[in-house]
Amino acid sequence: MPFTYEKLLEELLVPRGGRPRKVFFAGKGGVGKTTLACTAALFAAERGNRTVLVTTDPASHIGEVFGVEVGPALRKIPHTDLWLVRIDPKAALENYQQAVLATVPDDAETQGRVREELNSPCTEEVAVFQHFLDFVLDDAFDVTVFDTAPTGHTVRLLQLAWDYAGELAGKTALSSETAALDGAQLAPRMQAAIQTLQDPGATSMLFVTLPEMTPIAEMERAIADLGRTGIATQAIIVNEVLPEEAATSPLFGKRLAKQMMYIDDLRPRHPAQAFATAPLQDDEILGVALLQQFGDQLIH
Amino acid sequence: MTQYLFFSGKGGVGKTSLSSATAVRLARQGARTLLVTTDPASNLGDVFGQAVGLDARPVAGVPGLFIQEINPEAALQSYKDRALAPMRALFPEQIVRAAEEKMSGPCTEEVATFDQFIACMQEPDYDWVVFDTAPTGHTLRLLELPGSWSVHITESAAGSGQTCMGPVESLTASQKEYDAALKALQSESQSTFVFVTQPSKLSIDEMMRASEELKKLGIHHQIAVLNGVIPEEERVHPYSQRRWRRQMPFVESLPQEFSGPVGMMPLYADEIKGIEMLERVGRDLDDAIHL
């Protein structure tokens, strides 16, 4: 057999030892994170776990995949234990701005300065992540699946924010995030969330890539970066691998051989991670039936 | 007047291949052409089999063609160096480190990259500048920046002079240039946007959304390329035939749905590398779309 297609371990997608599980799909745009997140969420739900699928991407198509509208309120998929929700970046940004402004001195000059900084294009990223943490900390569901994952940068940013909270008491304009941490419950919450992310008993960090040179190189950089924050990647999923029957086609056969070359090259570099290959499907994976079919091929 | 070509689309749809093939073709037709990649995942060096640098370099074997890379990491580093230098004298080491991490994110990287993107649009020496842009969401934010960013700069300059990216002076030097860049992007006689998509539902939906976004920004000169269409002679193999049946509805419907011209490009068995292969793709592309 020239080719082997390895399956993703079921234990990465369901609660372990009775603990609720958070499942993250990380990777660049276009590699299939959303499809895999939808597949994993439906799989977990169908095994009797109350499951929520969370997206932070305003352009996310989880709604298109399930054929329902998805908004900031939990939406149940009929006849399943699966709920969908989308974090609205604009609402997250507003809440975040309010939270920060409430924690800084109430004089016009400080408020004005912080408000101005909070209008900068970088704030939304932090605000969305703040809201994201609510779902990381919430144990109301057995399984929480995220179709995106924090990067090493995001985590370091938050760690720095609380490490230096004391020193930044002067509240220069660069420290509005820190101001928020000083105040309410944000610092301990954030610390707890990051501890959850670092705990393989509670979190699965799964990277998705394609069997091509540049997506693989990018993934390896991202895994290393995230690793520096103490968050280990538990599995690598190579998506869109051509099925074996394509091998006899003059066109697809040549492409498949190249894919296998990249996979054989990648595997030995990551002995600490579980490994899976997801076969390219004929149809775009839309709707519950195709998600189930894909799940059966992918998960073991 | 320099003409601009922007290749847009999700990661992995073939922007680098098609923009490279176009640039080779333009140069072969006698136009002095610069090909710029702003895609952090670009493999332009592999495609041409030669090193790509931060400055324009001639391509061996194709007179009149130059390639250049905007490396987001390098762009970010030089931006951070500029912005952090004045802070080092005023703040303790730990605070500077916190600020540096804060300036290490995708947002600042985009701003820094865009800074250099603008510089490439102001190269008067070329007849054509071809941009192999980054994936869709990224590209959109990049292109939305001239408007929203210049507003932000103005507001900030009136206030304390601080932005999340660093002191305003490291940004405003060329605010006029950003506004001019947006005008050039909107000019039908100067700029063309080529949307590359696969013949599949989500890829096309996303492209249509991106196309609408650009129209809202006043950018209307758009072409779509359906990439990876299974060639006719291959459609006899059972697997290829099944795949083709899935593509066919989109091949038929897109020309009706998309407001601009639509071209079709075949799926190739070989990786698109080397001048000879690029010339072959360029010929196919010339048949598919007219620039």
C-alpha cells in the first residue's frame, strides 16, 4: 500500500475524565478550519455531549455549512445536542471599551486619551479575544469547539498585560488593556483561561494544514510560536488529501504523489503530535449528512 | 501612466501562479513590469527559481521583468524600530517590551506592510505593477485601510499623538500618499482587480462578498477567474469525471452572476514553476481574460 490515511483520535474531541473539553482548530485561512470544526462539533454532539460551536470570524460560514442563521445568541441545530454562536466583533468592541473606560480615572483628559486609543484598529482583536475567553471559562457545555484559535502573539500580549500591571500603574496611553486588567475581574479570568489552554486534560489544540509546501511551513512557525506560551499542539490534521482512487488519473495521480511526498516529509518532524489526514471530498461539505459522512472518514 | 493589476482571492486558489504568469506575459509583450508579492505565504522565489528580495530584482531570462517581495516580518521590524526608539529613552525596559509585543500583532503587521505596499504603487519606472496580494480577508482590510486609517491618523493627531501602533509621527509622514493610493485603486483606467476563485460554492460566495466590499470602496474594475477547471481530456477518468460534474454548475452560472468578465483556467498536473511553465499558463490566461 503506497498510501495511508490516518484518522483523528476521538478522544481529542470529547470530554476526558468527566472534564468539559475545549477544542480549537488553528491554521491559516483557506485550509478548512471551519469545515473541520463543524465536523468535530457534530461528532461530539452525536455522541451525547452537549456541544457548542463558537466562531469569532464575522465572515465565518458555519451558518452556511449547517444551513441556519448564526448570530450572537445561541442557536440550536434541530434534533442534535449542538448549538452555534457567533461572537460579534462590534458588540465585543463596545463592551470592551465600556469595561476599560470604567476602570480609568474619571477626569475628562484621561477618559479622552483612553477613548481615543480604544478607537485604534488594533483594539478589536483584543476585544474579540476577551469575549472569546468567556467561552473558554464557561463549563455549561460538555464540549466547546472553536473554529479559530489564539496565536502565540495574542497569548503573550495578555500575559505581559498582567505581568506588568503593577508597573504600568501610571496608565500611559499604551496601557488601556492593562487598565482594564487592573480593575474588575479581568486579570484572574484571563489567567484562568490561559491555564485552561495550557492543560491538555481540558483543551485540544489542533492544527489544520494542506499537503503543500507553504501551508506546512506556516503551520510549523505557528506551532512553535504557540508552544513558547506553554500551549502544546496535540494534533496535526492534513486536509484535502486526494483519495486513493485518484492515483490512476494522469492529472490527479501526479498531484497525489506530490501530496504524499509532503506528508512523508512532515510526519517525522512532529513525533509529539497525533497525526491525521482528511481525504478531499467530492462535494463541498454542506449540511448535516455530509458532515456525518466526513466525520466517519476522518475520526476514529 | 503606470497600470496596476491586483490578484485577489482566498489562500490556495492560485493567485501567485496567475499573477506570475501574467507578469511574464506582460514583460514578453515589451512592457516594463514589476511583480510584487505582499503575501506572507508567497512562494515567488520557488516559482521563478531565484531569490526574491525587498528590492526589485531583474528576472533571469525575462528582460523587462522585475520581482520584489514585501516581507511582512521585515516591514514590521523596521516599523517597530522606528516607533520604539523614542520610547526606550523614556520608559523602563519591561514597559518597552510590553509595547513591543503589543506592536507584534497582525494589525500592526498589516499597517507596516501596507506602508510598503504604497511605496510600490509609486514606482514611476514601470508600465505595469502586478500585485500578488494576500488572502481575501487580509486583503480587504489592507485595502480598507487607506480610508479608515487616514481618518484614524487625523483624529489621533488632534489628540494626544498616540495610536496603538506607536507615535503618530511614524505614520503621518505620507498621509497624502495613502489618499492618492486609494484614488489610484478606484481609477478604472489605472487599476484592475482580478478575483481568483475555485469553481465551488463557498469560494465563489466569498469572492462575491469581497467583490461587493470593493465596490463599496468605489473599486469597480473587476475580473473573475475560475481556476482549477478540470480539462476536457481528463474528464474521462472516473474520479476526474465526478469532480468535473461538481464544477460544471459553477462554470455555467458564474458568468451570469458576476458583474465583470469571467475567464476559466485549467487545473494542471504539474506545479507551476519555472519560466517555461509560466509562459504556458500565461498563454492560457491570455485566452481566458483580456486585460
